[in-house]
Amino acid sequence: MKPPSRVPAAPRSSSSSSSNSPPRPPSRSPPSPSSTSHDDGSLRLSKRMSELGIASRREADEWIARGWVRVDGRVVAELGSRVLPSQHITIDARARNAQAQLVTVLLNKPVGYVSGQAEDGYQPARVLVTPDRQWREDGSGIRFMPQHLRSLVPAGRLDIDSVGLLVLTQDGRVARQLIGDDSTIEKEYVVRVATRSGAALPDTAMALLRHGLELDGEALLPATVEWVNDDQLRFVLQEGKKRQIRRMCDAVGLQVLGLKRVRIGAVMLGALPTGQWRYLRLDERFVAAPSPHAPSR
């Protein structure tokens, strides 16, 4: 089988490691994308890059097409090329620079806006990301530029009747971290409720909210649910099924009067005003770094 074409190897301008040594000699060429059998354990280069957290699959495909990706020191410029898990992937400095220009926006979504595409006459929350709505206390140091709106998509949903923290991002790594199949990042909500009967919520119902309910035929993951005051509950979830909290409450006889998301991972909504937005700062992470003083296990 004829192997895929390769761009001749050239000295690396940067790589995913910090070494200044020349590219390591290739141990083998990536398997051909036209191969019909992958019993060798190979997988698409873009998928492998996504798994390693180097880039989203879309970004990876763009970089491959531009000749910005090397496998074992050799440029791979053919889309669909396959690699083995043991092979070493590095990227050009131009890819790093392009990635550094991507922005993530934190928006305090008001009622009446949908998270994604416009529907039923309602506008997407993305239309609120305008220069005049940028929070004056945005401490990111990033100046708004029109290109920040390109490919800016929601990383998660927030119902039209719900308010609070909505993340929109250009960075596929952020989107995968928040809504990927393996994501376990916590989302925290404050929910104002009332029982339909007017009586106090039974302990058995509270226990079901914490664990034991099903939606769409699937058991829900355990959740943290506790009273904040007489009519507000605090929910902490590690999943995000459509209208999940409202449906959970309905299942135990609660009516949701108001729902606000106040935290995603380690990023808080804080004092961000309703309808305004700010950039995610360079020092902020949805997954908090472990404390250097934390005991090892």
C-alpha cells in the first residue's frame, strides 16, 4: 500500500516539550489513512491530539493541513493520517501562537436568551457579547476585537428561563473540558422552589434529589442538594442533561420559580452584572490546580 505523502522534515521551531534538541528520528511513518484495518491500535492524528489535550479535533485538522504538526519529527500534512499511541507528536510555534489568541467569555445570561442557535424568535446569548456590554471591572487585560466573535460557541447550555454563568469559547480544549463525554466538572446552581402541595418537602424527596432519580431512562449521577434558606436550594451537578434541575424538581413535586448558575468548576459568576460579560483571565482555570502543600496519596 502506498504510504501518504509527507512534507520533508525541517528543524522544529517549537514543540510540545521544552527541549531545544533537534527532532528525534522517526521510528515509523504514521499508518496510511486509507488503511481499512486498524488492528495495530492506530487512531486518527486529530483524535490523538484531542486526547492528549493539544488541540480540539477541528484545530488539529487545521494545523495538519497547514503543515504545523510533526509525528516523530516529520511533518504530517495529510488529513486523516493515523498514528500509534507510542508516537511523539509536536506542533509548530505558529500553532501555539494561534491557540494563544483564542478567547473564552463568561456571560451572566438574562432570562429570554437561548444558549445556542436562535429558536422560536429568541436570540442567542452570543448577541450580548458586544463592546458596550463588557464589564468595566473585567480584569483580564484583553481588549475586545471583532475576531473574538468568530467561532465563539457555548460550552454547555442554560435554559431560556434560567440565568447566570454561561461560558462561550473559541477554544476547543475548553469546550471539551466542560462538555466532553468524560467531563466531571461541577456546575453549581441556586434554585428558588415551592412545593405544589404547600407542605414542607419530605426528607424522602430530598434524598431522591441527591440520588435515585432517572431521566430519559438513565440513572442520574449523585448530586449535592441542600437548603440555602426556606425557599432556595443549592444544587451541585456533574452532568448537564436538558432541563435537568427543573425535571428533577418536578419529579418530587417541586415547582421551580427561579434558577441561577453561579459556578462552573473553579470559576465563579461573582459580581458580574446581568447581561454583561468578561473574558476568562489567563490565571483562571475551570479545573483548579492542586495545592503544592496538599499531602500526596
